[in-house]
Amino acid sequence: MLHQAGNRFNAQELWQQDHDHVLHPYQHFDSFKKEGSLVIVEGDGCYVTDAQGRRYLDGIGGMWCVNAGYGRKEIAETMAEQALQLCYSNFFVDVTNAPAARLAAKLAELAPGDLNHVVYATSGSCAVDTAIRLAHFYQSRRGQGSRRYVISRKNSYHGSTYLGMTVGLRDGDQSQHFKYIPDLVHHLSAPYPYRRPEGMTPEAFSDFLVNEFEDRIAELGAENIACFIAEPAQASGGVTLPPPNYLPRMRELCTKHGILFIADEIVTAFGRLGHFFASKDVFGIEPDMILTAKGLTSGYIPLSAVIYSDKVHEVISAPDPDVWFTHGYTYAGHPVACAVALKNIEIIEREDLCGNAARVGDYLEKRLGELRDLEIVGDVRGRRLMMCVEYVRDKKTRERLPDSCNISKRISNACEAEGLLVRPIGHLDVLSPPLTITREQVDFVVDTLKRAIVKAVAELK
Ligand code: PLP
């Protein structure tokens, strides 16, 4: 049955306006010219509705971000009240506003260890830029200005500004068309256990990765390295969980060599893995900085934050009349965005959405595991409400299907036709639903995805 939202929109006109005038993030021109966009007009709970009135379970939570679910009246009311009370406030130098001050204190309370300080930004990409500038500033302020290099990993995604794209590195980033920043970032191997070298145990793979970092430090000189940046679980790079003990050992090496450890938790923070932050509670590390965006406001409004340690703060804020932290965005500490974040956190706590993500996420993991028996499913991996299915031609050799099969898109299209949105990335389909998802909805997700995979296998024969 079509949802009544469709009645209020002219689907064809919207499709055409978008088609004729919008350049989307990661637009693929050939397919866009033919197919255009799916026009979404309404959201409620775990569901979204398109302009024709078709309803979908949003298995990707917008873009890993609508953690509290769509259509929260109290968030909308908070937004309106704050906009009427104070719609904007200069945040530069020494002016603040109530929601920004309260949110910083709340983030300090929730974050692990001594992460008690906050720099606000407006997107994940801006948080990455901010963190790297902060790392350089810190190293310079402690008299180690030669520390310039950033160590990252292959298969990572850290945003779409020039710095973000230089720091991240994924297959198919079209780097031949762009001019990424030279001589700044060094990439280590991806912690991608499914694609580790043949015959290597997960423990030996961990040794390999840690040794590679140690060798790279020796090669570049610790005195030239500012920071190491890592998604605790790589998200767009394939929802990879690190091999055993890898992150704590990388943390140790950073501490030993004076390199700041930046955890990019833009996807993993705010409940997706069953905890507010994954660094400590899931992976057992205390980073020097944690980056958060997406789930911070559940996508209701753009906001990001870099939460950093007392140790860093003491160094950068040491009295010196000639020193300024010359960094900031017009919309940093935006009162409406910060008020939304506070309300969103209140909802996550009140409804124990981390607990729901843990319980229902464990169930999703278990049920998705059933897909392992299907012919083209090479791997099912992830944790709780951050999961993916990787498709292969040969399960034994892990050889991929040819790109021409367009396998993940083929499967996600079949899901869409049955009222489920999943996110195709390369040879995988990703799931990251709102944290409010129920077991019954998980059954629908897994059963629908299973049928779509079976259909794709039949088509490929
Ligand atoms: N870092 C990670 C781990 C991400 O997944 C993303 C976005 O998906 C970003 C950074 C960039 O965030 P934004 O798109 O808000 O700039």
C-alpha cells in the first residue's frame, strides 16, 4: 500500500529538478543520467517514504547517522525553541552560548579517560581537518614542530575535503583526477582480516600490522610524525573489525613515540556498537582525540566535535601572549545544533538505545550469519548495528566477482524493490539501521536481503 506522504509531492517534477540541477556526493554520471535519484520525502522511526508514497525500512540509517530514528517530535521542538531563543551566536575567541557549553561538559562526561575538551565543527570532514591541525599545533607548542607526518591506513575514509581525502585512501577514489596534498600522509596496510595474506592467522596478521607501523616509524623518524588516525572499525572501507589486540598495540607504539592517536569515531560513536564510544568500551583504548559527528545529532542537523585530552590541552593552552589557535568555523558551536545534540543524547540515555543496539545488534549479527551459506557470500562481518556482507566469485580463493556484475548494486536494487534500503559499496552491501530497530524489523532486513542475494545468484547463472 502506498503511503499518503506521496500524495503531497509531485514525484516526477522533483526527480527532474534533481536530475537537471544537482551534483550529488559520489555521483556516478552514467547511471545517474539513466536512473536519477530516489526522492525521499518523509521519515518516521526506522522508515522513510519516497515521493511516490513507497515506504522503505532504512537499513542504512540515512548515512550511518539517524541513530535515534526519524520523526522525533521533541528534537524538532528543541530545534524550534532554540532557533527562537537564539538562532546563532558568534563563537570566536571568547563568546559562547548555553547549549554549546552544556554539550561540551556532557561530551567530557561521556568520553573515556581524560578527554575533557571539545572543538566544534560542522561535519565529519571538518572534524578530521580540525584534529590534524590540532595535532600539528600541539606538537609545535611542545617544541616538536618537525612532527608533520600523518600516519593513516589504506581502505580508510576520513572525509571529502582535500585533507580528508588525502588522509583516507580507498580503492576507486578517482585520484587520477584530483591533486591530493603531497608529502603529508603515509598509509599503512588496511586492518582487513578477511583479506589478510594467505595462510596467516589473525594473531600473526596483527603482528604484521604492528611491525609495519614500527618499521614505518623507524623509517620516517618519530621526530617527524605528528599523529596516527584510525577508524576503530573501518566503516566505508568495508566494515572491518581490527585483528586481536591490534588497536591497543598501535596505541602503545603511539605513546612510546610521542605520536598522537586520533580515533575517528564518526560512525562508531553514539551507540552503533552498543556504547557511546567504541574506543574504550569495545576496543580497550584511550585515544588522545576522538572525532564524532553523525550520531551526535542523529543527523537532524549538521554538527561534529573533536574531543581531546587534558594532556593535549595543558600543552596548547600554556600561557604565552603571542599564541593563538587560529582555527575555527562560523558555525562552530552553533546553538541550535548543540541543543539538538543534547536532546539526542538525552533520548539515547532515556531509551537506553545503546542497550537496544547491543541486544538487537547481537541478534542482527546472528541472523546475518545465516547468509554465509549462500553461494556468493564470502564474508559477513561487523559488530551489532554496523554490519556488511561481502560478495565473491570463489569462496575458497576469495576472488571477487567481475566489476561488470555490479553485484552490490544489483542486490541493493532488489532490496529496494521489496522496501529495504541497504548501501552498496564496491563488492559489499552495508547495514547500519537506526538504533531503535526491533527484532521483527531485523527479520525483515535479513529475509529480504537473503531473497535479493538468491535472486542475484540465479540471474548470474
Ligand atoms: N570519517 C568517517 C569514518 C566517515 O565515515 C565519514 C563519513 O562517512 C567522515 C569521516 C566524513 O564525514 P562527513 O561526511 O560528515 O564530512
